[in-house]
Amino acid sequence: MNNNYFKRARLILVIFLVAGLIITSKLCWVQLIKGDYYTDKSDSQYSKIVDANYDRGSIFFESKDNIKIGAATIKEGYTLAINPKLITNPENVYDVISAYVKLDKDIFIQKSMKIDDPYEEIQKKLDKDVGELIKNLKIPGLILTKDFWRVYPGDYMSAQSIGLMGFDSENNLAGRYGLERYYEEILSREKQGLRKNIFAEIFLEIKNTVFINQKVHGDIVTSIEPSVENYLEKTIEEAQQKWNSDSIGGIIMDPKTGAIYGIASRPTFNPNNLKNIEDPKVFSNPIVEDIREMGSIIKPLTMAIGIDSGAITEKSTYNDTGFLELNNKRISNYDGKARGVISMQEVLSQSLNIGAATIAIKTGHEKFVKYYKNLGFGEVTGIDQPNEEKGIIKNLETGRDIEIATASYGQGIASTPIQTIRALSSLANGGMLVKPHIAKEIEYIDGRSESIVADSVKIFEKETTDQVTNMLVKVVDTALKKGNVKMEHYSIAAKTGTAQIADHENGGYYSDRYLHSFFGYFPAYNPRFIVFLYHVYPKGAEYASETLTDPFIQIVKFLINYYELPPDR
């Protein structure tokens, strides 16, 4: 009897094991092998697929005190809909709920008349508190479903760099611009919603770990400091309004690490409200996508090339005749005037084109071009933004002196603002070319974190950059606005740039349109920050010293006070 009992027990156990194996195998087949097929099949039965648990990683600004502040997060709320068949008095229902949410009465009444449709959407992205209040009214026919959506608490703040969400070619919601797109694989989450169950989670885990390399998701922490970003945006907006420029932008960066504290441009947009956007180009980031001839802010790089190559020294002189004729073309100083025998310091203090051209020619075509390429002109920087442009230096391949002469003062070659500040940072950090980056750290959902460490390449000897820094400090102390912006206790190295804007329709350059630029770093001999500003076609002023000196100095004073930088002289 005991034997028969144990035999029956074993038989039942085997049956359960076999049944369990069959069920498990079937679930594995449905969820793992044929998961995509059945997902598509079930989706086709719904006019609206509700991802009730929509999730995505966050993007954070980080304050100087290491406090994280949301730049892109998920908000929880409700979608309000109605079942018209259950709405007995549409006018009355409208009067009640319109006290909580702004609705178009005609549209509401029209939708409430569609009695053959059990679901008519009325309002998306309803705040959670408002949704709860409406829910508690318990009005027959009202449908409130949980909703989750992307929000950008800073509104306009660094919008083009943070980016925004949109639908891709397969109609999936994904990052389309800025960090949202660049770090899509990190920020995205596995598709969730009403179909999710424990078996799906188990088999998805098996699929990710056994069959394919698992994607590791997480959050992005940026180096953008919200108070710094806010001040930068306010400053460039005021400058644009004052000078009515077509566009304007600015970057505040650590020249030693490439970490970006502030990055902004105008025109821009509010990613929380895209209703009135007419030109989608505003979503792109001009700091990394727009190529410009930058003008005289390139001259300090030319000076460094001349000194580093041995073609000149800081104490060298030359005879400035006011113009040069090279390859049957004539170039001149901005005012066409000769200066006679003058020092290298005056090339920067007076921003002399002929002085920069003389340095380039003395350096020699091959060496000069090699330095420019090593500085990253004509290549992307690798910044964590999509669609970065390379810049244009193909003129330098002709072998003609005229090309390196014009390039020496920033005309005839073009670069993005981010390429420009990266190259100029080599003067501030002892000769190293660093990789600029906006993300500071990735915090993975498995608890790990990864700091973003930028690579660097040596371009100039430190002795070279020290000499150029000395010269740029003298520019600020004695030449910039006749020395009136000199700060007694802080050394600042800076240079302005004014470039003619190319006329792409008729060829050549506009005679009355300029790009103004300005860069500077401080404290000059151990800089904490490098600042780059530019604007396109400001009205009512010809030179960048008129339009960008004050904004630059305002930013310098703000950063000194905000970070409590000690005096260096």
C-alpha cells in the first residue's frame, strides 16, 4: 500500500513537472522567441496603445555644491477622456470639469455626441492633483487613466543642448536632439505597459543576458551649473536685444578638463511648449552645427604657432606695411594703414592682419597647416551632441601663401563655436587639446556610476602658451577699451574677433555684415574658466570690442563672485 502511494505521488509529481515544463516552454516561445510578433499582433487590436508605465532616465544639471537639479525628468499625471454613451448631460459635465481644466466647450460637446465611440480623449498631461480632484467627482462617463510624460523643468535653459523627445521612423518615442538623442541607449527603458507581466520580465531578462548583450540604462548628470547657465542665457539675450543680432551664443568651459558649465544660443525654444514653433531648425544646436569664419580671435593661435615652431619669439618685430600681395591677391589690416617696425605684442593689441599673415608665412606652409590640423580644425571635437559638423579648412590644401595668410587671422577657414573654444583652450591649459563634454557622469540603474573623463593631446609647449598668455593679459590691461576693463586684482587673458560674413549667393563677403566674437580665460595663469561669445550680424557696431566686451566682463565678475575665486595679482 505504501509502495502504491509513493508510486502515485511520483507519477503526479512527474505529471506536474512535465506540465510545468510545457507551460514554461510555451511561455518562453511566446515571450522570448515570438515576442515581437505577438506584440505587433496585439498592438493592431488597439487604436491607442497606452504605455501606462512609460519610463525614461533623467538628465540633471549639477550645482557647484553638487546638488542635482532636474533638466529632463518624467512627470506623472492623467489623461482625461469620456465615454459619450454614459454622458447624460454634456453641458452640465462641461460646467463642472471646466472649473478644474481649461477646455474648449464646442469641442467637448462635439465629442460627447459621438455615442458610438466608447473613448474620446479630452485632455492629455493633466496634473496629478487636478486629475485626482476630477476623479473624486465620480461623474459617470469620465475616464481618467494614468499618464507619464517628459518634462523639462528649466524650460528654455540649455534647451538645444539638452534636446527633446520625438517619434522616430518606426513611430517610437525617442530622443531626437541634444543629450536626449546622443545618450538614447542610456536613457531609454524597455517597453512597458498594459501587457507587462512577471513571466515577460523573467524571459526578457534571459533574452538580454543570454541571447544578446544587455543594454545598461541609467541617468545622465551634466556639468552644466544652473546658476551659471541662467546668467549666461540672460547675458546673451540682453546683448542680442541691444544689438539686434541675427543669432548669438556662448560657452563657459573648464579649459583643463573640457567640462562645460554653460552653453546657450538664441534663437531657442521651450521644449515644454512647441505649439508655436515655425522653423524646426531652432531645435538644432548651432554651437556644434553652425560653421563660421571666426576672425581675429584666431590670431593668438597663430602667435602660438609662430613661437612654438621657432619662426618668431615674443620679442620679434616686423615691418608692417599695411598690406601684402600674395598669389595676385591683396590683403590688408582692418584699416589699411601701415604701422612700420613694431613688436609681436602689437599684432594682438592692435589686431593686425598683416602681422598674423607674416607669422604664418615665416612658419612655412607645411608646418602651419599641420598645427591647424592638430588643433582640431576640420575635424569634429567628439562632444556629446548629435550632428556635429567638422568645419572647413580645405583652402589650406592648395599650397598657396594667400590661404595660410588669411587663415592666420580667421578668414577663409570656418569652424563651429565648440571647435573654436577647444582650440583656444590650448592657450589656457598649457598647450593641451581637450575634448569638450556636457555629461559629467552616468549613473547606471544597477548602482554603478561612470565619470566622463576627457582625453587630451599635447599641441604646444607650456613655455609657448605662457608667453601668449602674457601677451593676451596685456591686451586686456592696456588695449581693450583702452585698458578701462582691467581688473586690478585678477589677470584676464582675452581677444576680440571681427570677421566678414561670406555672401553665399553672390560670392565674396558682405561689406556691412560681420560676425563678432570674443574669448577670454581667467585667472590667466591658472585659469578656472574660458568664455567664448559670438553673435552674427549685430546692427549699429562694426567691431566686437563694442558689442561683446561688456557682456564678457559681466560674466567674468559673476563667476569670480559666485565661485569666490581668490585674487591672483
